[in-house]
Amino acid sequence: MSILDRNVKKGDHTTFKKGLKITGDLGIWTEYFKNIPFSSRGIEEIRFHLAEKEEMRSLIEKEFGKSTIKEEGYFTQISEKRADVYALRPIGLIYAVENMKSHIENGKIFCGAVYNYPDKDFRALKLFLPARDNIAYFYELIDYCLAYGLNAVVLEVGGAMQYKSHPEINEGWLEYCKKFKDYPGQSVEYQYSTDIPKNSIHWENGGGGVLTQDEVGRLVGYCKERGMRVIPEQPTLSHCDYMLYNHKEFAERKDDPTPDAYCPKNEGVLQLSIDLLEEIIRVFDPDTVHIGHDELYTVGICERCGKEDPAKLFADDVNFYNRFLKSKHIKTMIWSDKLLNAQGKAGHRWGGAEQSHERKDGTIKCRVPATHRCYDLIDQDVLIMHWYWMIDRGFDEYLLKKFDVCYGNFKGVEMLDADRRLKLNTYGFCISNWAECKDELLQRNGVLFHIAYNGMMVWNGDFSAEDYRGNVLKVSSDMVRYRDGKSEAAAFVLFTHNTETFKFHEEFVDGVFPVKAEDFIGKYELIFESGKKIDVPIYYGYNIGYFKNELKAEISEIYDAYTFDGQLFETTFRCEYVIYGEEMFYRYKVPLAARERILSWKFVSNGKFKVNIKSVEVIQSD
């Protein structure tokens, strides 16, 4: 059973006959069916159909007696000798292929029918642009997103894409990013080194480098060829360090050596920003542009703005871009925080509330004026990416009274009252990765887990947020199934192990990145019957985890959300979680070119971690 199944009818199993014919070929998406184990009988043909709504409705009602026709849904019918796949759009056929793959075991699949559709229309992942040497991984990640039912990607551009009209932006970006690459957390140190409030220096965008417009165009093309929407995010008003590093004359605060907020009353910076947006629009050809506007701490200070209402300054800037984008038939999207008079459980004030920013010693370094009154001033057709769902669940309905809303920075596993809130009239969700676009970082920050978990929330008709433990175990297992399915290995070495040594999980964001040497636990040394020897290094949080990793949700003392130790999801994708008695074990597979017997093995520890090993064995690939 796939974690993304909704309506399924299962009968006897059938196989795939040698010489399998594919009609309506989907290219790379049907390559999979050319490499599965074949039999002398079974399915002789798979047919892919782009159907009309009424045809889909008739087929589904005949099989299931009811239908909810969604643009990206699909219907699969499998008999002993033929499989037919129907969808209204090509991306629906891709979802159907991924679903079929999840049901195939050792070349067998059940006869019957599958009818699936998502509950939400917008299912996205927000990313920084990849560094040049991570472009190949970006493509792998997009395919992973499709396997779990996502349909959009939000790509932050900033200074990480070439600007032909303003090359000084890229020159400044490269110089700026060099300041933060020496060691983990260097940008966080800089952020707190002055009395000027800052948040989240995004130097990891593009790996601190610059992609050409042709390179970015190929990223966009890869997504669109697979039916995925691509929304560029261009931070404006706030997080504008990329724009202001070489244009300090536009800064709101003249005493800031690296300003990140501009004066919204300065026509020069607005023209500069429009010039950059024009280039982004030519490369992306988007239906929506995200203009940021989050975490604005410097506003209403300069001689132009000092007597203005900060809420009006904020709203006027949003509406300026909305008018420009509407003239090009493009929608505008912003973050939600500055629209909200937010206060946490412990009294901390956030978002659009009037607030104080403190030094590390607790003394006040500055005050930030309220902006939440901008709610009434912003154009109603602006789309809201609502990431304060975890501050106060009442904000959901408040924003929905005026705007179209999706959940941003979304981690469904943390959402309180999720079963009810997902039925609200929000149009979807967006997961975020606030680190460099690298496979280890997306795994260890739990982003890969959240992609799969959130996909299950909106595709699986039987999903219930109350089954927290069961949901985590299902997702963990399914992610490993996906990973194994991408391997052409004949067999695997399967390690089942854990460690009794605890290492605090630090989220790898805001310039914090893992140092492999600090996470190294030891290595397995294996000798096979053939005489071949291999070493398998083991790293905490990468392919092994803590033995008391409890699968339970606790309500946060600060936020209106569940909380958990981040290491709970850190090893997912690389490891499957299994429970023996009171202990959590981690199953980690290493691919082999051929199946062969292990003659001997030993674990060589670095002496700093206690490791428990349940088994080391060779298993056949499915």
C-alpha cells in the first residue's frame, strides 16, 4: 500500500510479460517499466491516456460508485494482461507512474484499480538556487518531489542569478558571501555583531555563487517539462543585502555597512528592483512572483520615511509591485508575518507586532515599530504565504477573511489540530529548505521527510494526524523504498544499528553546516567470500541515530504547535526506522554490484560513541 493511496481496489497479482508494449510513452517516466523483471505471461501493454473530464468521471464512477474530479488526479485500471492509466493533465500521468512503482514487488502488481487525487491544489517546495556543482542533485530532488505529489517549486533568486542590466549586483553578491564561508555559523555571528537587527543572511543561495541565466533557464525548463509550476522569489524591501551591497545609497539605515532594507520612498531603488524583476520574468516566464517582505526590522528611519506610518510604507511597497506584476498578468505573493500582531505563549512579540530586539545578554538594542495594520491596506488579490500557522492557529481564519492563503514553511507533523485546519479554504502548502541545496542538508534538516509526510497528508484519504507514531514509521519506510528503487544494485549490505551516545541536533540553516569529522563515529570493515574488502563509514545523524529517539509529539511551550527533537527525522531517507522493545534501530543499506556472502566483518569505533549492532547481512534487491 502506498502512503499516497486514497481509493484502491485490489485483486489477484499479475506480472509483466516480456516484450511489454507502452502506448502514449512518457519518456523517462516509463523507462522504469523497461527494467523490471519480466515473465512469460502477464501484462502485455500499458496505455497512457490524457482524458476528458466526463470520460474520467464515467470510468471512476463505474469502478468506485463516486467521483471527485481534480485536475491533477489519476485513475489506473489493471487487468491480467493490460494496464490503462488516465489523467486530465500530463503531471497526473506522472503521479500515476510513481504510484504504480510503489505497488510493484519482485515484478508483480495487483489487478484492480487506483483512483487518487490531492486535497490541495498547491503543493510546493521553497529552495535556494543550487550551486553549479549541485545542479544534478536539484534534478534528482525535483523527481523526488513529484514522487510524493508536489506540483510547484519556489526558487529564491536574489543575487545568485546573472543580471545583464546590473552586473554590479552579482559582483557585490560574490564579495558579500565570501565573508561567511570560513566556518559554520559565521553569518549568525555577524548577524549579532552590531545593534542593527538582522535575520537569516541567505548567503547559501547559489552556494554563494552566481548561475548564468541559461543555467537557471534549464532548471526552470526541467521543472516545467514535468508539469511543475516554478515561482521565482525575489526578496524586496527586506532581505535585500544582495541588492544593496553595491548600492548603499538606497539603504534605509545609512550606518549599516551591509544593509538589508531599502528606503521604499526612493524611486531609484524601486527602478533598480524593477530592472532585476524584468530579467527574472524573462528567464522564468512565471504566473506568480513571490516578493518576500518578511522579517522587516528596519523601517521608517530615514529622512524620507521617518514621519510615515510603517504599516503604510509596507503596504504601499507591496501594492507597488502588485501593480507592476498585474500589468504583466502575473500574480503577487508575499510572506504573512508582517501582517500579524503576533505574540507567543511566553509573551514574545513577533511579526507585525511592535517589538524589541535584544542582544545576547538580554539588553535591548533597538525597537521595531508595528506594521500589522498593513492588513487593511494591502491589495486583496495579493497571495499570502502564511508561515505563522505555528504561532497562533487563529491567524488561519483571520488571513482567510481577506486573502487567498497557503501555509508556508510548512511542517505538517508539527501542526496542531491538523485534521480540521487542512479542511479550511487554504489553497495548499509550501515546505522550505533554508540551507544550501545539497542532499545531506535536505536529509538532515528533515526536509525530505516533510516532503513525504505532507504529501501523505493531502493525497492519502485515510490520513489522520492523531496516528503520529504510525505516520512517522510509514513515511520512514516509504522513503527508503523510494531510495532503493533508484538503485540498480543487485544486492545490499543491510546494517541494523544505533548509538547510545547522544549528540544535540542543530538545524543546518543560517550558515550553519555539518562538519563530517565531528559526526564521524567509526566504520565497518567487511571482507567478502570473493576476497573483496569494503569500508563503510558511519556518521551520527547521517546513517545512524540515537537509541532513545522517541516517536512522540509534545506541545511547545513557546509556539502553538507540536515540538520534537530535530534528530527524529535527521536520518530518514538514508535509514528506515525499526523498533525493538524500547529501542529505536536504524536500518542502513549499502548497494553491491553482485550478491555475495560476507566472510567477516568488524566495526572500528573512534572511541567516542557507544554503538549497538543488531545485524549485518546481505539481502537481495527486489
